[in-house]
Amino acid sequence: MEIKKTKVAIVDDHKILRDGLRLMIDNMDNVEIVIEASNGKEFIDRLQLVQPDLVIIDINMPVMGGEEAVSIVKSQYPDMKVLVLSMNNEEQYYKTMNNLGVDGFIVKESDYNELRHAIQVVLEGGKYFSQVLLLRMVNNRDNNLNINLTNRELDVLRYLCKGLSANEIAEKLFISPRTVEKHRSDLLLRTGTPNSISLVLFAVKNGIVKI
């Protein structure tokens, strides 16, 4: 029986970066690249022929940038996962893309292991945020807030900030994935954040989790 492969699209206007991503992805089991595009319009046009499970996309591109392309994808193909390639460290940039419903951020300098892990996390329904990007935000941290979290909530939050999926966190803490999701929901409620990426940003910006 043939194993179903995860279909991936790469969208970036720099061919050398697309080539690098292709080399890394070609070494991954059960993952195949079905679209390569140099801008958002080219990518959207190709979706008429094939729909990938995941798109790895840059933001600043000619013709149609990533922001517009992601907006179209999330409205027309809501099940498609979106992993954003980033070189930008402005918080508003992440807020904008997060509001569009992206599933993760990864820097262009990421190595094979991080790329593979990020793909795994988002395909499992989690949210991934590059540790490099989090480190860039530490110097712009807000003042600590007076939010009292339990030790277990802090444990879950720390692992979320490390980019682990619910299943991975469950294994680390010897609890069920359902319990992890319950803690995550409680954390979202207590911090007033709408999703996991916002929660991670909140935790780092307010010094709740040390990176």
C-alpha cells in the first residue's frame, strides 16, 4: 500500500532559497514539493491545478506579496497550512500575519532539523514560532504582568514556546494530549490571547517565559 505523501508548496522570489528548501525537503520522508512559485500570484494561479497540504511562503515578493496570497489561501483553502518565511523582526508584522491565521513563522536561515520540526508541528495542528524570532523580541520586552500561573501551566507554556506540539508536550509531562489542550485553552483565556502564536508572543514579551 502506497503511503500518502504530504504535498508542499514553496513560494519565494529568490531561486537560491527555493533550491535550498527543496534540497532539505527532498530528504524528508513522505514529503514532496508540488509547487514552486516566485510570487503570490503565480502560487495562487497554480492552486487551480493542485492544492498542497502546506505552503512555505515569503512575505516581501513582487507582483503579489505573501500577505495578500495568505489572505486568499485562508479564505478559499482554509485547511491549507501556512508556514511563513521571515527576515523581519517587527512585532506588527507578526500580528498582521497571525490575524490572517497563519500556522507558523520560521527564519530563512533555519537548518534542516528546525524546518522538519516546524512542518511536523503545523501538520499536527500546532503552531510554530522560531526560537530565533523569539530571541529577537527579548530586548523589546514589556514589563512583567501580574498573572499567576500554576506550575503545570508554566510547564505547558514553556514547551509551547519551544515549538513542541501537543503530543510532544504530553510525552514530556506524562499527561494526555487532551490535558495539554485543556491547559492551552486555560492559558489563552487567562492571558486574553486568541491563539497559540499570540500566546507565545505574549509570554516572551512579558517575561513569563525566559528564552
